[in-house]
Amino acid sequence: MHKRSDTRGPDSLPEILALTRIGGQSLETRARGAQELTRVLRCCLPQDLAPHCLWATSENGTIVVVTSNSSWATRLRFEEKRMLEAANRTESPPATRLRVLVIPAGEWIAP
């Protein structure tokens, strides 16, 4: 392995992610948190609905969930209480709102 000069930038994606900060957290930390939150929410949802919770993240007391169409968005909104309760078992500070975003299937690239 070569020694990196102080004048060069990061050599690898993990180094870049570790240096990129959003709200005091590294991009990598936020992505892992969103991945875990998505898993937690899918586990609390009915089996037919869970795969339609494509991605979830938490910001400023709001859980943001991504789904592929308005029909699934409506069903997810009906599960707001259940999702907030599940999220708040792992999230700190607790979330008080749920926001569901629709990104059509052809426009969504899964993380």
C-alpha cells in the first residue's frame, strides 16, 4: 500500500463517505441508519405492504418513507401510528410525524 500525500484527496469511497458530513453525521452513518430504519418499519408492516416501504429516513422528528405509487402511499399512511411506534423504539429523539413520498418505480434506484 502506498503512502498518501497530504495534498491529495481521499483514496477510497469509504474515506470520502467518512469525510462527508450532513447534520454532524457522516454520510455513511446516515445511510446505515436509514437502512436500519427501513428494516424496522418493514418488520412492523403487514406482509403484503412491507416490500412497498422502499426506503425510510428520519430527520427533525419526521420519518420520511419512500414508496412507488399513490395506492401504496395511502396504505402506508394508514399505518402511521404503527410505524411511528416501531421507529421510536430505535430513534432518538422520537419522531412525531410520518411523511410518505411517492417516487414512481421507473425513477427509483434502490440503495
